[in-house]
Amino acid sequence: MKLDLSFYRRDDVLQISRELLGKVLYSYHPGEGITSGIIVETEAYAGAIDRASHAYGNRRTNRTEVMYKLGGVSYVYLCYGIHSLFNVITGFKDVPHAVLVRAIEPLNGLDIMLRRRNMKKVEPRVTGGPGMLSQAMGITTADNGLSLTGERIWIGDVGKTIDNDAIIASPRVGVDYAGDDADLPYRFRIKGNKYTSKPD
């Protein structure tokens, strides 16, 4: 069942980030079909007060403007000029909260994923990082700002709830520039899942 917009339009980006674990990310490309995977790792970004966020201090640029929309749209940006990173915008208008989806466990369309990743067999590096999963799912910056209730990219609830004791909370990756906020435990992973990205 596709997640309703009410799932995204809540105040607590940390709670949403945790609750996305176990949900299924889907993408559809005409002529190729559907690819999907279980979300196994996320990172929360708490908007204006979070120095790791692109919207820290309510920074508004062409790139970050989508973060100020109502929750339930995609935020896809280019990292290092190479990797498209897929984020979920949460919360309310003008409150720029976002969740980076860092890793998924492949489910459907494995042949499509392998072709996109130029790989022969399914192994953790097919989707075990934010740039890898976007490439495998065919998600690019052309998908920035899309509704997550549409037919291109969406997230589904398959009735799987991850217990708190099965979730590892730790600092986020690659945000050393954020001072003390770099140490916040805003990264969430399903314990023992081989598709999560490296521990640190």
C-alpha cells in the first residue's frame, strides 16, 4: 500500500526517518518496469537548526527550494557532481526537513538494477549506499520535486515494522563540516542487514 501524504506531513523528522526503515521504495520507468527495495538505512536532516542540512539557517537557493514544500515530495541532488542522492521531504510548508535514503535491500527488478549498476550478480554494493541505490533504481536529478504519491517514485507499506531494539542510531556520514551537529545520532540502520553502508 502506497504511503499516504499524512505519513510525511508530521513534525518529527527523526521519527519519520526511523519509520521509513522496513518500508519499500519503488521506481517505475516506461519500457523497463518497476524496481524496488526495502529501506534499510536513512539519515534525518532537521532543517534550519541542523548545521548538516542544506537548509541550515533557512538557506534558500534554487537547489534547496524544494525542501520548503509540504512533505511528500522527492529531493534529489547531485553529490560531487556524480551521484544522485534521493531524499524524502517531510513536515510542513516552509519547514525544510528531509530524510536521505542511504541504502535499500533489493526486491524487484534485479536484472534492471544489475544492468544499471554494470554488475553481474546481486551483492551489497548494488544498493548499499545512497549513490548506488539511486543508480540501481534509475533515480536522477530529473526526479527532483516529484510527488511520492505519483506513478514514478513512491514508498509503500508492506506491513513490516522494525522494532526499536533492531535499529542502530549513529552519527551521519560525511558531515564533518557541521560542528557538534556532526555527532548527532541521526543515522538509522537495521541491525545486521548486509545492505547498509559501512558502519562509520
